[in-house]
Amino acid sequence: MYKLGILGVGKMGGAILEGIIKSKVFKKEEILLNLYTDNEVDYYNKERGFNYTQSPKELFSNCEMILLSIKPQVFPENMEIASKLDFKGKGVISIAAGITISYIEKNFKNAEIIRVMPNTPALINKAVATVASKNRDSKYYKKAIEILNSIGVCYPVEEDKMDASLALNGSMPAYLELFAKAFIDKAVLDGIDYEIAKKLTCESIISSASLILESDESIEQLIKNVCSKGGTTLAGLDKLYEYNFEKAIYECSEACKNRSKELSK
């Protein structure tokens, strides 16, 4: 019996696997991977020596813990396979947006279910993840936190807050990346070197976020601290307010939350 089986080794599944190995949460020989393509088999099995199967049923039957790192759209076919098995004494971790614990419970009968939402900075071991479970005392919940900590940090939330929190971590990289891209593109149009513009923008975002976390002042006060009457910052902020920047962010977050709810149906 393997200690962990991973269904799906795309970007996120692969990043989690790397974190697990680097942090020694599990040893390579304790893990079974479900690999589909020749490229996956060549890389993970032939080059790196991971055990693998092309059968989800074999993985489900032979692993104590199962990580479902697959997209919501391919859940139904795998749930059908799982529904014919008994998972008593096993734990299942799902990273799929919008897929509820109750839905997974119906198919993974008798399993301990943990729902998590990491984000793409997992690729550089800087993920910010949420985790939800009906039983925070279980060994599988604690192991799930250990896995998430191997790729960054994680924060417990109640499951009914997972949809609303998705915009804050799971989807946030895309929103921030678009924000950064707009500033970088404008700087390039103004004649600033792309690499310099990228560093100035991204490092300013990182340091400003750190200031929010470390300062005792409110965010509103931190904004005021940058502004001088009649100055450059206020000129830019006036344009953001004119174009309802905050409302656009609210609508973005609401759309993200609503789509997550739709995926659960």
C-alpha cells in the first residue's frame, strides 16, 4: 500500500509533488502517480524513478491518501470509478475549484475528505492555500496541511467560505499579473526598458504587500502616506476613482465566487 497517490501531475500536481519530495513529507517510493502521456512516463518514471499506473482504479485501491489534482471538468469520469470502491480508512485531498466535500463524499465512500485551494506560486514554493475539512482533528487533515506547507503557506477556512476566498488566493495571481502587466506595458510605451519596468513594478508590489502585513496603520492610512496634495500619486488615484477601480475589483471577486458556485452544481 502506497502512502500517497496523485491523480494528475500537471503544473499544480507537479509542483505539489516537488514540494512533498523536497520537504520529505513522503519518500519517492511511498508515492504512486497516475500518468497518462508518454512524456509524463518518460519524465517521472524512466528519468526519476517514480512508481506509476495508468489506471485511476489501481491508484484508488492501492493508496492510503489520494490527491485529486485534476480539473473540475474531468471529475465526473473519475468519480464514477471511485463510486464502485470503498475508501474506509483513507484520506482524499481535492484541489478542484467549486467541487464540494459532500460531492466527493458521495463517490469516495467512507473516506476522510479535505478540500484545498493552492495557487500557482506553488511553482516557486510560495503558494498561498486555503484548507477546509469536516474533521480538523484527523491525521489526514494534519498531513494535508503538511503537504501545503511544503509548497508555501496555508490557512484554514470553513468550507462555506471557500467560494468567496477563491479570489483572494486561488485566482489572485492572474488578477495581480494583469495589474502588473498594464503598468509594465505603459512603462515600455514611455521608453522604459522592459526588464527594468518589470522589476520596478513587481518589487514595488511585493514591498507594498509586506508593508500592509507588517504595519500597524490601516490600509487607508498607508494610501494617504503616499499622497501629497496636488501631487503625482493623487493625480493617478483620481483616474482610478473616475473609472470605478474598486467597483471593478468587487465585480471581479463576485464573478469569481459565482463561477466557483456554478462548478459545484
